[in-house]
Amino acid sequence: MRADAALFAGGPAGVPRRTAARLGLGAAAATVNAGAGRVEVSLIGIALLMGIVAIELAVGGRARSHPRPAGALALAAGLGLAAALAGAGGPATAELTARALCGAGWMLWLAWGLDWPAVRALALRWPALQGPVELVDQTVLQAALTVRCWAEHRDQAQLRRGPGALPMAAWGVVLRDGVLAALHRAEDLDATAQARRAAAPPDGGAGPEPVPAALEARALRVGNGPRPRLQGLDLRLPAGAWLAVCGPSGAGKTSLLRAAAGLEPAGAGELLRFGAPVPAAAPLPRRVDGRVGLMVQNPEHHFLASTAAEDVAWAPLARGQDPAAARARAADELDRLGLGDRADAPVHALSFGEQRRVSLAGLLAADPELLLLDEPTAGLDPVAAAALVTALGAARARRPMAGVWVTHEPRALPPWIDRIVLLRDGRLVFDGSSADALMPDRLRAAGLLPPGPPPPLEPA
């Protein structure tokens, strides 16, 4: 996704010439492929795409920016189509395979080389196009993330292979892993959108208490079967208070956050937010609450728009806020997290640490009253981690906010968190002050320290 300087001569202002040509060619190819109903047409479309990719890879300027997995995709598409035609699936299977491969290939080609922000800004001048543009925006984003995933897997395969070309079997694994990653993101996309779009209940969701707890679990179980992910959990988080949840992998930390956000129903027991029960049997739109924000471990599963500024503004816009005010708020949150100069950057082109800070900015822009953070500083350098903690501290100062901070590192918590909950195998093993939680015996009981006394220090 580049911003070309040259504008399309005689076309819409702000749309680069190469972007307009690419968009027109891709739309025409996809339309013909979708409506033709003949294997030969899809074969021609795949052959044309392979030729274009080969030319782009051969041109010096394009070779530096074009992802080589695109060439591998086109080759794999042709080989997959040939296999389908030669197999026993019959003409109907061959036609379906050809159309799917041709359509996917053109979509990815468009997603990588299209100056989508310029096209998006132009299309949003017409309010009637907002819904279709949002859908296309998410498609472009998911395609770009898939291409990046392919590139990362290809690089790892090449490093492990050593010198020489990758065998076809390795390319099959690379493509498979990229598709699986895309499917996992797609599974989370609807839930993410529901949670970020949700508004607070009309009555405020207040329970019988004058100041209800932000979160309360009573004998909570999450997951079924012989080994539920959480079982028998009792926990209460007062309004405006913060706590840390620590434990080894598989302790149930993420399951607690997902249940608290309403993304996963309780299997048994009771879960309350702001004094109101979260209905376990209700569909997802009724389990989420706009006052709750969840920051997931993989920021790619958080994004609903293709640029940093648009993603941060997504929730305020979805909740009916004035567009100018929503975008001004997004700019403010990005500035506070040190990302003001990255507002127009495509989210798939950001570093992992930048993506994590953008996902936090998107949550803060919705003014949450309960913030659920899953390993929020993991993968951040010390400066970025400090900026994230500072931004959270400033957000707490601006308005009351409760929070749950999940981490494997109980010794590296913000200063305002003085309560730690330790989980192990889905069960609560400690709930108390940070000083008590950090005692070696308690950390060993939670599986956060190896058994026995610490090894002696080596002499200097």
C-alpha cells in the first residue's frame, strides 16, 4: 500500500494513476471470473495474473516492494488448478476450484499494490457507500495480513532449509499456515466487531448495590469436559480498582478475560459486570457491553480498519459519534502513545509493538470503565512499554476505570496495581497483596517458580 505522487489524469482527485489502473483491472478480472461459469475463463485469468506478477517481479522498482509469495501464490494456484482438472472431481469441481483460485489471487494482488487509503477516502464522501467500504476495507486488511504471514513463514522455511530453493512441499506448508492464520483471524473478527461496537445498556446495567463491582465471579466455570479452563472461581473487582492475574500458560488467564468481555459464555456459576449478570445462554450481541474493552495478545485479531487512525476511530464511529470528533479523538490517543506520525500507516505494515499500542489506543478511544489487558507489554521494548504504562496512567487520571492486567511477570507491574490473583490449572491459588503474592513459596505454588530453592549464584 503506497502513496504515489502522480495523480490519475482526468480522474478523481487524490487517486494515483497506478492505483486507478490496478483497481480497474482487478475489478474487471474479478467480475469476469465471477460471472463466466467456465473453467477456460478462470484459467485465462490465472495465466494473466501470473504474467503480471512475473513482470512486476522483473521490474527493478517493483521487485524491491512486491512480495515474492505473490509469485508463489500464482504458481500454486496454477498447479492446484491443474491437479483439480486431472483428478476425479469432475467438471463441476474443476470449475469451482478454478474460480476460487482465480478470485483469491486477484484479491491478494489488489490488496498488496492498491493505494487503498486514497480510494477509501474518496468512497467515503458518499455516506451510502460507508457499509460496503467498511467490508472492503476489512477484506483488504485481512488479505494484506495473510500476505505478510506467508512472507514470515517463507523466511523461516528458507532459514531452516539453508541455501537452495525451497521444495514444493515446503511451499505447501507455507501457504497452508497462512490460510489457517487467516481463518483464525476471521473467527475472531465478528466477535471483535461486536465488542467494540457495543454500547452500554440503556439503564446503565446497575444492580442492587449503590456502587456495583466492575466484575464479580461466583463459582465460575469456563469450558466443559473433565478439564475446564476455569473452575470454581470466586473473584470481586470493585469499581475503579485494578488487579493483576498471574499464572503459567494454561492457567485460565485468557479464558477469564474472554468470559469477562462476554466473548465466551460461562459453563457454570455466575458472572456479573457492574452488578448485572452476564447471560451465559444469550447470543454474543447481548453478552458484550460497550463499557468493557479487551486487549488481546495478538493485535492482528483486534484490527477492523486498514490504517491506524481509522482503526482507533472505528468504535466511536460505530457508536454514532460525529466523524470529525471521532477522528480527532483517535489522533489524540495515538499522540499519547507516541504514534502520531503513524496515524496514516497501514496497520499490517506496523511493527508488533506499534500494533499493540494502536490496539490499546482503539480501546481507550471508546472510554471503557473496565479494561481487560492480556499480556499488554509483551513484545514491547522498554521505551514502548513505558509509553503504554504512562498512557494507561493518564487514562485512569482522566476518568475512573477498573482493570485486569494479565501477565507472566508479576514483578513488572504498574505502580497502581497492588493486588495479585494467582491461577494454576484453572483454579484460584492466591488472592491478595502484591507483597504477599511475590513470596517465593506462593509463586512456586502457582507454578511461576521452579520447585526447590533457587540455584546458587555463580562466582564472579
